[in-house]
Amino acid sequence: MRSLANSVAHTSIQRRKSERSCTTMKKLFSILAIVPLALASVRAATEQEIVDHSASIIREFRALPEHQIPRSVLRHARGLAVMSVVKAGFIFSAKGGHGVVVARTGHGWSGPSFVGTGGAGWGLQIGAEMTDFVIVLNNWDAVRAFSRGGNVTIGADVSAAAGPVGRAAEADVTPTAAIYTYSRSKGLFAGISLEGAVIGTRKEANARYYGRVVSASDILHGRVAPPAGAGRLRSAL
């Protein structure tokens, strides 16, 4: 009887191990399928879709009840960068993202200048995550960094700090860094930091959206009229 009981227990343990192994493999295959799809979705979005999505991100960040960006921070901002970044991986990882930068001009907000980021890495990481970022440009030096039409390295070309949140921060309007970063993540990774990230101007995207070759400097300094399609984004600001 004891031998029979031991055999039954051993069989039950083996079955549970097999079920866990099967579940794990299913998760891994699902993640492996997500990786190329997630990164492909970043590349496939049209310029107008990026602009519209950026407008939605701004509205969502402003509506967060306890963690909203203080109105004083937005009121004193010289510019904003809005981005969505996808990070996905299984042992090897990759991330890609796109978004827009806008700046205050003498005639209101500028049109959008398109930006992107990307990178690769490796390590014991499994998962996929989409993170939305709002980067507040607190001074004209930050705006100029994004106006050069090249790459901006966060933390090197411009100093960065986590932005204050909530109503308690309304009275503190003195920026402590050239840019404030705000993020909201969904997925399996713990989160994505922009420290050290390289954000580059997407010159081809600017040319497609404006119908001709235009520089990031001309866009952000208001020397190029914003297209009608940017109306939703500018109204969200």
C-alpha cells in the first residue's frame, strides 16, 4: 500500500511539473510572437497617427487624479516631447519608440517635429512593455537641444529629473532640471528610464508631414505653419 501511495504521489508531482513546464513554454512562445509585432507597430504608424496619439497621451496625463502633471509645470514649460516606447525581449531585447516635440512660440504652440529612439540589449529579461512619456522642456536650452536636428542624449545634453506630480506640487514652480520626465507603463518590465536614452530627429517624417524638407529648428521656432492635422495636439496643450 505504501509503495502504491508513493507511486501515485510521484505521478501527481510529475504531472504538475509537466503542466507548469507547458504553461511556461506557452508564455515564452507568446512573448516571442509579441516581440516582432510590438516593434513593428512602432515602425508602421503614420505621422498623423503619431500626432493624434500624442494628443491622447497629453490628455490622459493631465487627467490622472493623484499623479497628474501640475498645471504650473505645463504653464511654465518652454516645450514638450511626447513619446511611446515599446520594449520587448526574450534573453535579447529591443526597444523602439516615436513621438513629437513641440515648443512655445510668439504665436502659440509650434507644429510637431518628429523624433524617435531605439536600442538593443541582452540579459535575463522576458516580457513586453509599452511606456508613454511626457518630457517637459523647462528652458530654452532644452528646446535648442531638440532644435539642432540631430540626437539628444538625456542626462548628458540636457539634465533630467523626475517631474513633480499632483496638486501639492502646484506652488513649486522653480525647475530643478532642464527637463522633467513623466511616464506611465503597462507590461511585464519594471519600467523604462530615459536616463542615457538617445532621442533623434526623424527628418524624413518631418518632410512627409509638412510636404517638403523642413528643419526641426524652423518647426520649433514657429517659422513653419502647423498643418491642419496638428490641431488636435495643439488644442490638447
